[in-house]
Amino acid sequence: MVQTKHILPSEVMIIYERKQFIAKYCKGKRVLHLGCVDSGLTEERMKQGQLLHAQLAKVTKKLWVLDIDKKGIDLLKKYGFDNLVVHDLEKIDTLDIKEEFDVIVASEVLEHLSNPGLFLKGLYNKFPNCELIITVPNAYSWVAMQSMVNRIETVHEDHKYYFSYQTLKTLLESHGFKIKKWGVYTWIYNNTKFQKELSTLLKANPFWAEGLITIAETRNKNNLMLSATKEQTEKANKVKTNKSYSVISSNHKTKIAFWAGDLDNFHFINDYINYLQKQGYEIRKIKSQGLTQDAMFEILKWSDISWFEWANGPLVWASKFPKVCKIICRLHKYEAYTEEPRKIDWNKVDYLLFVSNSVKETFNKLHGLPKNPKILVIPNAINLERYNFTPKEKGFDLAWIGRFHPDKNLPLLLQCFIALLNLDNRYKLHLAGRIQNYPIYQYFEDFIKKYTLHDRIFYYGEVKDIFNWLIDKHYIVLTSIIEGHPVGVMEAMAMGLKPIIHRFAGYSEELFPPKYTFVTIEEFIKQVMSPDYNPSEYRNFIEQNYNQEKQFKIFNELIKV
């Protein structure tokens, strides 16, 4: 099945001064500046102090230029710049330069080339130990979309390609580059009176910005390739014993490395890490962003067990090396809908854990279950000491926790709530979570304004202390169209809140009893207004089914070597 939907990264740099950012990043480094001539605008930019090359010349340790525009190069010479080379960027592998560089800058270049793939292939072969900064206009910027509404295409006459997050990512990775950081930049921000509105828009979804910026490196940086080298294989064989991974002797303190996906998100595994540290295990939390392949392999060899939360980037890379430790992967939900699982060599994985049977079934439909790892379904669990039970009477405050994202089905929540208010206007709705999709947030704001609900609906943004936020609430509402195993609902139930759960795709009675669920707006109202309200029952359900102590006992069996 071809993957057509791609999840945008949530951690993105928002850059308001593109040239200043690049100059700051290149400070004190050896830099090769590609396509630096602003054709027809070089002289004007120099006078205005806006020429990127001039800014780089002030801060870099060494600076070279490569550009096919001979007239532009000659003009730069007149301004006193040196190390200027006239050359076709699509023929870089024929370049006769012996210099070494730390950073290659290709800012607003890729979209002008006839063959950007050939350009990247040449860079990869010619400069294997460099970082690469690329900036390109964003095909899905709010400016471009606004123009399209008026049937106008806003594009430079010399541009030959459009780039989005996914197309640029695919292009770079298919030519051997590993992406370290993603960012977006805006040039309108400092030239508009609507700075507050634009800032809100970019925080909600950075990928509405006018341009994309990425910092990448060749995958053979430090002479490393994606697959393990002969030297690495020999080192790995020295580590091996009679098993496929190192055996822990009785006087050996077990070493466990925890990896937390592309975004280094340890949220769901932190409690277990803390527990193991108290038990005397030697633990390392690995932040994979910016980690070289050599460093990754050393960590794998150091560990007796490597535990990978999320089935994405770090595990993709780790599975390419010779097997030197036990590997455990816990897949949550979203990874099942991406192409990442197909890139993993599952023969190197010992255990594949799913948080629910529905996620397992989805994975099987989209990818097929791998034969090698032992597959277990281990539900999420709650730290009952952290989420203390709070006895309460039936009240009128509803809580909703989630991202402003299509999966969370915010329109259904609002439709249900307005119908409830029409019957009893004492109810209030409280929402916590970050804005990930700005149009949904706009819908939310317009809805409140249209129905004058400012004193009935309250939005708190992203709340870090959920326990204290939930203390005075009476219901926890889930309106998602799809879920894995919703931790927010379980946390609230542990505190005594009554769950009102939409029957999302993947719901089954093994997760929550049917009496806690609804399908229609009428069923939602019936659930909320029912006299059946038993906080002790909700707490007991979590204690009996999703107690963290039970989960840890299962985990402990998995980490026995």
C-alpha cells in the first residue's frame, strides 16, 4: 500500500530572520556557499546590507562560493570577496577543489535547478563529511494558499519545482542525507502590522510559513554508511557470546538504553525508567536527534537491552547494525499509519509491544505482522500514586484533553455540548491541549463567538499539571475518531471523573465497558445527565485493569536477559 498521508513534525524551529539564522549557525565554521548570487539584485542587496554572502563573510572561518552566474561572480570580486568559483551546481562531482568544509549552504537554490537530485548526489559524493543547510519556498504556505483562492499562482518565474515538508524530506533521504532539524521561516512577519495574528498562526501550524529550512548531514558522515561497515561488524562479533546478544553475569548491573523516537518523547516511559533506576539498573536516556551512526552503534554495544518507544527513526537505524543487544519496541498508534515500520529490520527485534489489540490489527492490515519478534499486547497504565482518588458529587464541569487535530473530532464535542446546554445551561466545558491544526482552532473560536459561549467554554492551552487541573472537574469527555489506548481518559478516571467516550475506530469492550461510551449526540446527553455517577467505580476500574504495578511486572519479565 502506498503511503499518501504523512504526519508533520511537532517540534519545528520558527525563524523570523532567515539570513541571520544561517549566519549565526555558520559562525566560526568553514563554509561553502552555493548559488549565492542574487541574480540582478546583488548590487542592491549589498547597499542594503541584505546580501547573505556578505553576512557570512563577517562570521565564518573560511568561505568559498560556487555559482554558475559568471557576471554575478565578477561583481562579488569587485566588492572584494575571494574564493569565488564559477561552476554548474548539477556537476559538483566534477569540481576540482581540495578544500574541506563544515557546512554547505544552499539557500533558495534547489527550486531553481533543473535536476535537484543530481545536485544532491554530487554533494553527497564530493563532500561526505558536511552539514547541509537548505531553504526553499513552501508550496503550502498561507500566502500561496490565499493566492490560489483568487485563482492566482504566486511563484518566481525561474522556479522549476515546488517543495513541501514531505517532498523535501523524501528527496534528501533518498540521496543519503539524514535530517537533523526542521524549521520554517517567514519574511512577511517584519513587514506586516498583523504580527500577533501571524505569530498565532505559525504556533498553531508552523507549516503555514512561507519557507522551509532543514539542517541535514550526509549519512556517511565520519565515514559511516547506513549499513554497518566491516570494521563495525568485526567489533560487534567481539562483543557477542553464545547468544545473539551479550549475556549478563550474576555480578553485572544490567545496562538499558531507552530511545524515544524521532522527537525524543519519553513521556510514556519515564515512570518505568525511574522505577528501574531505583532498582539499581544502569540506565541511559538517549536523545537521538543529531546522533551520529557511530555513536548510536557504540550505545547499542554498551547496552544489554535497548528499549525503543515508538517504531520510527531511531529503530530504523538501529536495526541496520549487527545484533549486539536485546531490542524491545513499543508501538503506540500513529506509527502504524506511516511507512516507518516497513523500513525496520524486524529480524533484529526481540519483542514488539502494542498498546491495544486494535492497534495491532491496524498494523497487520497496513504492514503485516513480522514473524521474528515476539508480539505482545500490553495496555497503557496509570501511576495511581500520582493520580489520587478525589471523592466528589455529581456536578456540571466537563473536561476534554487533546490536541486541536482532526483525529480528536472537536466539532463533535462542540455539537454535543451545545445540545447539552439547550437542556441545562449550568454545564461548563474545559479544554486542555496544544493547537496543532489552526483551521480547527478557528472553527472553535468562531463557534464560541457565534453562540456567545465565553462563559461556558474555557480553553487553557497546553496544561502540564493535569492532576491539579482535573481536581474540580466531574466528567472526562473523549470525542476522537481514532485512538490507541487513551491515557488522558484513564488518568481522569483514576481521579474519579466519569468517562464519556465516543466509540472511536478501534474501540473494543476490552478497553472500556460499553456503558461508558456513546455514538450519537442523544446518547452523549443521556450519559452526562444520567443520575448514575459513581467515582469509586471509575477508580476501581483503573486499579483492576490498568494499574502501573501490573504493567511493570510484565515489563520486568521482558528485560530479563
